[in-house]
Amino acid sequence: MSNWFAHPWWLLSILLVVALVGVYVYVLRRRKARALAFSNMDVLKSVAPAKADRFKHVPFAILAVGVLLLTIAAAGPIAERDVARNRATVVLVVDVSQSMKATDVEPSRLQAAQASGKRFADDLTDGINLGLVSFAGTASTLVSPTPDHDATKKAMDNLRLAEKTATGEGIFAGLQLIQTLNAALGGDAAAPPARIVLLSDGKETVPENPDDPRGAFTAARKAAEKHVPVSTISFGTMHGTVDIESPSGGAERVPVPVDDDSLHTIANLSKGDFFTASSLDELNKVYETLQKQIGYERQRGDNSRPWLLAGTFIVLIGAAGALLLNRRLP
């Protein structure tokens, strides 16, 4: 019971409400018995027909319900609710390899990622530090974590495509940003919760083995050790293609299907979440989910206000009904 109410002993007051109802019924019966004993029934029926008594008990019933609600409010009901975080760190890690110019997501994977990333920065809770890392063959820190989310939005416009895909380097760069901020805040013990959000469309190419010291899976395990989950977004479709200049001249069309498996593994190893998105609309929905996960936390707290307001309102209605129907309070 203490898990649901802060002051559960107040619920015993419900017995007083029950007793009040009992007293009301007892008084009515005594009054009716007395009227029957000393009244002329024919005259009584003509003066006070049964229909006149039909609604006279409704105000008391309403008052009893209102008092019951006030009693529950006094017990301090507890509920869980989403509360905006005022301290957290998020690093967006965005793939800018050549495959991101594929147009299977309009207008292109990269342009859609830029638009959705800026929307995510706009909607993220103000108290959260947001940073940005881009990676292709190497990783580049574009914005260190800061509550100035406009800095990340501006940097999103400056993302440029490059060769190769070093996913592990992107994760390691994000971890380094988080560790640097944590050290400035007084160490890991005093640091706010942190998360990396990794958006990519393809398989890691540098190094070839993701379990190498600088590989993506190794980086994901390191993130788990640091209690920094990596939420991955596999962005694109299985039929994406890009045109690449061939050594003999001209352009060669190369398929660049998304690699769900490796990104799913990264999320699992780091204890993060895995998402897929094959359009800008789907990517926006993924970011909305992440925004709720990152920007808010579930907290248990006092929930007596709705009961107090409802109880007070119903008591007032009952009192007004008693005055209008019975010309007196019950």
C-alpha cells in the first residue's frame, strides 16, 4: 500500500464516509417512520407526491463521492510521470561515407539525416548537453557537448561526404567527448547520464574486422564498460545505389544496402537500442522516440492534485444541488 500512497493511514477515513452514509440512511428512516405514525396518509400523498422525492437524495450522494475523493487525496496517491531531465549528455555520431549520397531516401540519405538531426536538436530538452561527431575513414569532432543546441544544428549543415567507413572511430570519438565533459564536471561519479546516438547505413570497412582494437564491436564493448549505451539507427533501404567513378572512366553503379546486422550487434553489445528507418518520416519518428527516452525520465511523485481538484469540484456541485433541490444543505 505504501507503494501507492504516501500516507496510507488516511484511507481509514473512508470508514467515516461510510458511517456518514449510514447515519444519513438511519435519519431518513426514522423521519419516515415518524411521519407515517402521525400523518394522514391520504393528505400526505396529495401534498407530497412520490415524484417530488425522486431526486432529493442525489445531492447527498454527490457530496459523499466528493468527500471520498478528498479522503483519497489526503492519503497522498503516488504515480509515475515523465519529468524533463535537467542533466544529461548526448553525442550524435553520423556516418558521412560515400554511401550516404544514395537517393533511395529522398532527397538523399545524408540530406535526410541532416534535416532529421536538426529537428532532434530542436526538440531535445534544454538542459541536455548535445555534441556531434561525423565519421567516414576517420572521425571528426564537430561540436563538443553543450546545452547550445543551435551549434549542433549549424554543424549539421556542414557535413561532407568522404571515403571509407570507420564506425569504431566514430564511437570512440563520442566516448572521448563524454569522458572529457565528465572530467570537467568532477569525474564519472558526479557526471550526468550519457548516450551515443549512432546513425549509419553501411558496414564498417576500416578496419575490416569489427573486433579489432579500433573496430566497431570493440568500441561498443568499451561503451558498455563506461555505462554509455549506443543507440543505433540503420538508415536506408536494401536497394540503395551510388555512382562511383571507375578507373577506366565513366561511372559505375554500386549497390549500398543497409547493414542492419552489424548495427544491431553494436546496440546489443553496448546495451543500447536498435532502430531502423527507410525514409525521412521514419527517421523523424525514431528521433522522437529517442528524444522521449533521453529527454525525460520516469519518476514517482505526489499525484494528489487531480483527486483534490475533483473532490472539491464534486463537493461544490453537491452543495449547490442541495440548495437548489432541497432548499438546504444535507
